[in-house]
Amino acid sequence: MTYKKTFSKNRRNRSRKNGQQNRVLKNNTSNNNKRTKNNFKKSDCLLNNHDTLSAKKIFFLLFITGIALIAIYHRSILIYWQQTYHSDLFNSGGVTQDFIKEDSDEAIDEILLGSQATIIDHDDNVEDTNIHLIKDILIIPQPDIVKKNQTNKPENNQASLLTDLETPKIPKHDIPLIHEPLPIVLTENDKVFFAGDSLMQGVAPYVKKMLFKQYKIESIDLSKQSTGLAYPKAFNWPKTISDNLITDPSIKLLVVFLGPNDPWDFPLKGYPKYVKFKSPIWEEEYRLRIAAILNSAYEHDVQVLWLAAPCMRKPKLNDGMVYLNMLYQSEIEKVQQHFLTTNQLLGCTYENFTSFVESDKGKIKVRVDDGVHFTSTGQKILATAIMEKIIFKQLEDNDSD
């Protein structure tokens, strides 16, 4: 009986202890769960705060990077905008008849032959008080210069003259050269320099290949797409040509093919707005850029072969080519260099565009679908025309008797 009582007491004690232990375990478990939940909540808050800070940092870094890139490439961005949309990114206005007059009232003594100021029926008695050269523009001397009298003229005559200058008459056909230029004679020691836009990029490689294959004459091709004379900040052809002629005295022929990238308004130093295409100021400045190229060639005894811009499919661009060709050819005539018309070679006229030329085998496509560039056949036709302008002279053997 004593054993039984002791056993029952032990059982009761064990159950009590187990109950206490279970309660302790439950309390510990609940406390642990609460702590875990609190930890999860804290960690979630920390993660959310961390994510928010990371997003802000990333945005800030991207913003700073964007500002830095714009600061570094802002010039390229502005040039791209100019070449693509032909206007200033922050000012799209244009100058039409705004002449900047010099502080002095004295008449200009000399003006370039063929410039906008000389379309005056070639009357030596007409004074030039109504002609004002562009401010801050370097005037490049020409071989032929027209002397003007310095007597004053009434202002009403000035107004009528400006009206005539603003509407130049543009011929719709190719003008024959007044003076026959000297033949282009090259030897194997001479080089040919090709300058131009994407039109030249297609033609120059064929001419280079022909020159070397037939005459062993080497060439330099610096033609570059989307270039011209209207945006010298993007690519300065007068400077590029001058630098190369100075560097390489063996260059004896300069071949130029430009135009489609130029018939637009362009910025000009000293003017707050873009100068309007075909305005007197525009024409005077553009002629100066043509003259700069021709003067560089003249100074280095280099002959020039300038290709006319051909007919274009789009009427507005086509009219621009007619106008630019008039400027090219009139400047070329002054220095008696070569001007090669291209419409007849390509089977079109400025009044009637076509992408084909007639041949014994039928029609041959010479223009691509954009109405500007040439097919490989058209490029070969123009390359052959350039080759026909060149006369090769064999060097004499100094060792022969």
C-alpha cells in the first residue's frame, strides 16, 4: 500500500511538471512568434526604405548622367538638329531682307564679280551705296573684281535695286561656259582629290579605280554624306580642301559634287535668326564659300572639275538645284574652270524627272527610288564622264637619249 501511494504521488507530480513545462513552452513559442513577426515587420520596413532610397539614387544618377551627356554633346545635338530640320533648336526664325549696315556711310569700293550685287545690267555708272557686305565675314579676293564709282545714289533707287536682287532670274537650262577652260592634263605623279556629299560617295570609288587601272594615278576621296556648304560647323569643306591642298602638293585636280544638302535656311554669324534661302544675304555668303574653294585651288595651281547637281524628283528640292547650279557655274566661269552638267547623262531635265536613260537595249535605271541618289549604273555613267575630261600625259624618260 505504501508503494501504491508513492507511485500515485509521483504521477501527480510528473503531470504538474509536464503541465508547467508545456505552459512554459507555449509561452516561449508565442513570444518567439511575436518576436519573429516583429522582426519581419522591421525587416520589411528596412527593405522598403532601402528600395525607396535605391530608386531615388538611380534616378538621381541617371539625371546627372543625362545632364553630363548633354553638356558634352550639346554641339553635336545642335548641329544634328540644324542639318535635319534646317532651323535652330531654340529659334526657328529666318532673315529675309534684313541687311546689317556698317557704321560708316562710305560706299564699298570693291565687290565680287557675279555676286548678288553685280546683277545690275553691268552698268559701270551704278553706284554701290545700296550694297552692304555681311558683317564679320572675310571677303576672299577673286581674280576678277568690278570697280564701282563712289558717288551717292538716292534711296528710292536703292529700294528698287533691292527688289530686283531679291528675285533673281534662274534659268531652267544648262548655261554654256563663256570661256573655254584649259584642258585637264595629268601625269602618273599627280593626284586627284574628290570632295562632296553622298552623291560623290557613290561616284568617286569608280573614278579612283579607273584612274589607277588606266594611268596609275592615285586619288584622295574625302566625300562625306550629309555635307555641303550651308553648315560649316558640321563639316567645313573650304577649310578641309584648303588644308589638304597645303598638305599634299601632288594634288592637281579637285573634283567637287555638292548640292542636295544645301537649299535651306542657315545660321550666319552676326544674325539672330536663320538667313532665308535665296535671299541676297544667303546668296552672297554662299558665293563666298564657293569662291573660297576656288581660291584655294588657284593658289595651289590645282584645276577644278565641278559637277552640277542633277534633277531631283521632289519639286522643291529640284528648284533648289537649279538655283545652286546657277551659283556654282557663274563662280566657275570667273576662274575659267570646268563645270560638268549631269542631266543629259542621266536622261532627265529640270522640267521632267525620270529615273531611266534610253539605250539600245531599252530603258536603264540610273536613279534609286528616293529620287536623289544613283544606281551603280548611274554612278558608272558619271564616273566615265569625269574620266573623259582627263587627258593623260606620259612622263618623258630622263634616261633616254
